[in-house]
Amino acid sequence: MSSHSDANDTARLKREAATWAVDAFFRSSMVVGLGTGSTAAFAVQRLAESRAQGRLVDVRAVPTSRETEALARGLGVPLTTLDEDPVVDVTVDGADEVAPDLSLIKGGGGALLREKIVAQASRRLVIIVDAGKLSPRLGTRWPLPVEVLPFGWRSQSLFLESLGASVAVRRDERGEPFLTDQGNLVLDCDFGPIDHPEELAARLGSRAGVVGHGLFLGLTTDLVVAGSNGVEHRTR
Ligand code: 5RP
């Protein structure tokens, strides 16, 4: 009973953060980035509503996953790509864990690589979360997703263990290995609290076969948090 109402409360907070962010940051004629996950889905819905009501016109959206692409398309949101629009004005996306310096762990939905590509192509990255995502230190509440090529993935797993992680291959609802939109595997890496995220990001970034990881460092420009006292906006 209480877990059901907790889930409803969390969904309400996600919707509040998403709605606030779209209203505050999206403007007509912008190229916007659309994140992936349940919070980002509320932002896609708000964008569609705002278009239907004529408050936002001539907006084109870059989706960060096939899932978001299907949702946006279904709601009639005009889509574009980074090939057509290589600079994105504002991206709104969720996160799994947010540290006090606005660094993030992302990738719970498996879209970390496209999310980071779109984030790095964006002038502004607005992260929308419920207050339960705030964390004193990355790695405290969520394992770090690492996307690896299927070729040689066991070697990557050993490499990640040598860096101190407990590694689990992500599986889908049928128990099969989860495959990203690029056809890669996700290794969920429990490092415990991460003391030096920049150092870890550098180690991961220099490993052949690791095609992405969920550490988003120095990318967030704005954080929108919905909690019991309403919506709070922080900038970096
Ligand atoms: C997907 C992500 C999501 O933004 C993250 O997992 C948060 O998801 P949700 O909004 O459903 O809690 O990084 O790859």
C-alpha cells in the first residue's frame, strides 16, 4: 500500500520537475534535446501539450533513444537529428543520481551514450529529478552503467573489476542480455561511493571496447528538483 503511494508520489514529483523545466527553458524555434526515461517522458508530454496549445511553435527535437523517438513521434513532436541540427539549444533529461556539484550518474534506461552525445552537443543541459535522486557522493545509491562492445566483453568485465567494481551484466525483462540502441551490452558496476570520478572517467575513456559510461561530469548547467516543498532550480 505504502510502496504504491510512494511510487505515485515519485511519479508526481517527476512530472512537476519536467513540466517546470519545459515551461522555463523551451522557447519557440528552438532545437531541443529530449532525454530518456520516465521523467524525460513527462517532459516530452509537456512539450506536446505546449505545441497543441500554441505556446511553442517551430520547435524541433533530437531524441536520445529509440524509445523517446517513438514517444515523441506518437505525440506529433517534429523530430530532427544531430546531422541536420548539430547544435542543440537546450536538452532536458533525467538522471539516476545527482551529486552536490551537479555531476551525475545516468544510464538506468540504457541510453547513456546517445544521452551524452546529445548533452555534449547542447548549449544547456537541464537535469530534472525528484528529490530522491540527490546524493552526497556518486555511486552511493546507483551502480555505474558502462556500455561495452559485445566483442571482448569479458575482458572489459575483468578490467572493471580490477578498478574495484562488482560487475553485473544488465538483463532485459526476459532475462536476456540487455542490448542498447547501438547493439552493445551494459555492465552495471558497483564501485561503492566514487571518490575520484574524473580519474575513473579517464580510465574508462581510454579503454578500447568501452564505448560509454554513465558519469556525466561538468555537463549539467541547470538542475530542477521536485520535492515535498515544491520545485527548486539550481545552476552550476
Ligand atoms: C536513461 C537515463 C534516465 O535519465 C535515468 O535512468 C532516470 O530515469 P527515470 O527518469 O525513469 O527515473 O539515464 O538512460
